[in-house]
Amino acid sequence: MINKYQKLIKSLHQKKFRSSENLFLVEGGKSILELFSAENNFNKISIQALFYTEHFAQENQELLPLFQKQVAHSELVTQTILHSVGTLQTNENAIAVAKMPANFPLKVENEMVLALADIRDPGNLGTIIRIADWYGIRKLICSETTTDFYSPKVIAASMGSFLRVKPFYCDLAQYLAMQTDMGIYGAFLKGKNIYEQKFEQRGIIVIGNESNGIPDDLVGYIPNKITIPRFGEAESLNAGIATAIICDNWRRGA
Amino acid sequence: MINKYQKLIKSLHQKKFRSSENLFLVEGGKSILELFSAENNFNKISIQALFYTEHFAQENQELLPLFQKQVAHSELVTQTILHSVGTLQTNENAIAVAKMPANFPLKVENEMVLALADIRDPGNLGTIIRIADWYGIRKLICSETTTDFYSPKVIAASMGSFLRVKPFYCDLAQYLAMQTDMGIYGAFLKGKNIYEQKFEQRGIIVIGNESNGIPDDLVGYIPNKITIPRFGEAESLNAGIATAIICDNWRRGA
């Protein structure tokens, strides 16, 4: 791999270089296959470069030439190189350098979206992206304190779902303040039992921080306070689990 | 810390020494406080030794003497020592050496239990223990291939819930074969929509492996095949997320 790309890929482990280059990494065979598939890549994320192993080339003999046409640069590399520049513990397949979409404002159309108020853990964000994709949610409105959607850990944890769910990072209080014609829901300790909540079809589900829940400055913008009933003793559920249960109850009740 | 204990604690990172010593580690302030609290420690796990920092002693001045009465050995140690013998990235509080309960056969009384068919990831198992505790499930019937309940990662990820949920490791096919007078449920690709499933109050929910789902040799023992409806594109949900959604639907429908 030429030195320029080695440097570039390593730099993209860090947010500041992703932001300045407007590029991010996609790693691992499965995510790469989805990235190059028009059918799975709803967000039309375009690709600048592809680095693949002999193993990947063998496994994807028919697809590889089509992939190569889509990128400005493609290159066969050893697995050792892939490991030395990438972030995964094991990756015997490929790394792609993809173009980061602009942080374009996302409106709530006739749909449910998620608002993430300060999700800090990349693994949790990746899991939430995957859950959103499972339940057919296409937009995440993220507070500026929410961890970077395009970090390698988030991309990996989303299991390909980053291709079908879009983020918009903004001042979340301001965003919520402007949404007055739809249902806005958030989980609180003493809210309405989620089993009895009737959800509107158009709206926003606000997901709070892993340790502190929904920040105080957002509470006033969330008229529908809901609670997941507890039947045992655990003090809390993690943010990904809570997101899944709320989405499931919304879809079930719809 | 005396050399004997340094060696012991480090050895308990490994399953073979946990099994031979019948001991396991509990790390971090919050888990330790729950461990020593009769109110939270449903499983009556007893404690052999406690190693705590000056910080922990300051924060728990009234409780510490009561804790010390419960253990054969307690000792003030530096944070550096705690780090060098323990497994957590940050632990400014304490480590306890606790007695591992015997692998006692667990019967299904008038209750719902979970059966774990080959859960390999310690983080997933910890999350499942926490979810079980949230939904008031007290027993996990684990296949012998399921990762060790008493490993430090599982204990940490369970966030204290290991004190209220008990495992029984066994031949799961044999166990299920003997349970004929209750509802046995498991998630499959083409099962009954979980929103329409009526759950019996007494039964077993079988949770499959992260990658391969429920093993073939168990399928015949699971008359109630259920499916979590998907509304979008994600290929699958992780084992912890699926467990939470199934438990929530069971409790909601009850």
C-alpha cells in the first residue's frame, strides 16, 4: 500500500481527520459487500478507495471488477498491511475509504425518528443504528455531544445498518423546540406505562445518556413521558436495550 | 497485599482456577456494595476476602466495619495494586473474592426461566443477566458451551444482577426433553409473530447463539417457535436485544 494511503487510513481513526478530509473507514468483508451494493446502500454513500486481500479477491471474483469500477483507487494488499492500518482485531478481507455525507438537516416526514441525547459509547450507538434499521427508522437526530456516527467502532457495531440510517448532528433542544405538530416521547423513571401508551405515527423518540438519562434542558420539550415497566430488581437497562423495547412497543401498538 | 492473595486474584481471571478454587472476583464499588447488602444479594453469595482503597474506606466509613465482619480477610490496598491484580480498566474502590455457588440443578417452578443455548460473548451474557433481573426472571439454564457466568467480564456487565439470577449449566437438550408440562419458546426466522403469541406463565424461553441461533439438536424440544417482526432491513438483532424484546412481550401479554 502506498505511503499516502497508509497515512490517510490511520488518520481516519480520529474524528478530527475524518472531519477535515470528509472521509471515513468501512472495514470487514460483510460491511464492504453491503457498501458496494446499491440495494443495501440506501444512503448512497460513495467510495473513494478499496484495499482488499487475496482472500477477498478469491471469494468475490465476479463482484470485484464491478467494485473496482466504482472507486478511484483499488489495491491488493496483504492481511498484515490491513491489520497494521485498520482498527479491527481480525479483518482478512478489505478496508474501504468512503465519503462522509454532509451534515444535512433532516426533517421529520410522515415517520418516526430517534433523537439521541448524549449517547457516548460507540458500541451503544452502533447497536442503536442497527435497532433503528430493524424497526424501519431512517433518521437519527443527534445532540452534538453524541459520539461520532462515522467512527470505526460505530460503523462496525452497526453491522451494515449505517448504510440505511442517517444522522443529523445539531442543537437538540433547539430542534425539539421547533417540532410542535407531532408526538415526542422519552423514557423517564415516572412516566406512563409504555404498554398503555398510544403512539402517534409521526414523531420523535428521545433516547437519553447511558448514565444520566435525558438531560434536564430537554425535558420540557418531551410531552409524552413513558416508562418501561420493571418486574424485578435491576436498577436500569442499557441505552440500546431501552431503545429496542421502546421501538418494539411503538411498532406493536401501531 | 500479601503475595498469596495477589497470586490468587490473578489466577481467578481464568476459568480453570475459578473451578478448582470455587471462588470468583467481584470488582468495582457499586457491585461490591450490592454484594455485601443482604437486601440485594438474593443468591446469598458469601465472601471470603475484601481489598479496598483509601477512597472506598472514606466513602463507606459506616459500612466498612460491617463488611469486614463478613469476611475472613480484609485489607487496605493502593489503587495501583488493585489495578495490577484486577481486570477492570478503572477501579478506584475495591475487589472482593467471593465463593462460587455449586452448580445446583434448577427446577422450573411456577415461573418463566431462560435457557441459553451457546451464548459465547461475556458482554452478551452479562447483559442477558441484567435483562432477566429487570423482568423478574431468576434462573438461567445454560448449555455447557455457554460462556462462564462467573468470569470477571460477565460479572461486571451484569451490573450487580448476578446476585439475583442463578445459572445452572447442563446438557440443555436433555434438560428440555424432560420439561413437558410447560410452554417452551424460542426465536426462529419463520415462527409465529411474537405480538400474537400468548405465553404461558410457566415456561422456558430459549435464547440462541449470537451467530447461529438455536442449535439444531434443540429445535425438536421447542414447540413454540416465535419471531420478532422486522420493519426495516437489518439482518438480525443481537442476542441481548432479542432477549429483551421477547421478555418484554411475554410480560406485556401476561
